[in-house]
Amino acid sequence: MTYRTRRKFISSKFRINNQLCKIFLEPWYLQENGFWAWNVGFAVGYSNRQLNDWYNNRKNKRRNSLHKRLTGCQGIKTILLAFNGILKLRWHIPPGDAIVIGCTSNDPKKQFRVYNYFFRNRPEWVIDSTKLNVYWIRPPYPSDKVWELGKIIPRIPSHPLNSTHSDLYYQCFDVQIKSSRSNQSNL
């Protein structure tokens, strides 16, 4: 029997009237700095099976009918609730890892314009207009000198929906500093 380590798959479901909405968050690939990039997916459908078929790219009628719509039948309200859901789920990934939100709908440019609207007042989210992706890195950033001080302990801020820019950056983690003393004998 082999024991393999597996990164956790995270999802969240909520309902709007008669439609089911699901946010997927899964590890996607290992970056060159040793941290993971997590893929975010969001879909609106009528059943859990339909949503899972869409996320796993199955070639069937359930997936095709879902792929043609961006927001379902409820309009912009679903995107607003999904955005808040992503802001809550982002605290489940380890420090230094990144979230990647790609535009994979039937009309990616329209979806990217919506993301630009929601992320316009959040400077910590990086918008890549060539790949139509949005990125967020959980503090502390991989290039930060805090990693050399000791062990990083993740912490969820008191207001998880707020921006992590400027002073709020240091509320997202604690540092357990390495002891500088070495064990000495009593001779």
C-alpha cells in the first residue's frame, strides 16, 4: 500500500431560488518557488451532478447546457454571492499559495470585464489582461523576508472579506520565531 500526500479539494455550495451554485477550489500546479497555484471554478446549475460534470469537463448534455450560460437565470446576484464566497474560501489555502481565477465561460471577455469591476478596489489582486486571469497570493508572499524568521502560522483576519493590502497584510499570519540559542552543556 502506498501513502501519497494529497492537497485538499475545497468546495462551497449555496442556493439562489431554485438554482444550485457551487464554488470549486483545488490545487492546480506547483509553481517554481515551491508553492501551489489553486484553480477556482464557479458554476450555476440545477443539480450537483451537472456542476461536477461541468468542472470535470465531461462531454455530455449536462455540461454543454451549463457551459453556455455565465450566471444562470438569476443575473448579477449570483456573481456577487460567488465573489463573496471566493473571498471566504481563500483563507483555506496555505500561506504563500496563489489563487487563479480564469475566464472559462462561453464569453471570456465579458466575464473578464465583470472581474475587473469586482476587483477594481482591491490592489492585492493581480489582473492579467493577456491571459484573462486574476491572481491572489495568500500572505505572506513567497518573496517576503518573514519566511526566514521562523515558522509561519496562518490566521484568518477578523474581517475575512476585507482587502489584505497595507496594514491588514500582517493580520493574516503569525510568525513563530526560531530560537537563536543552541543547547549548551553544563561543564
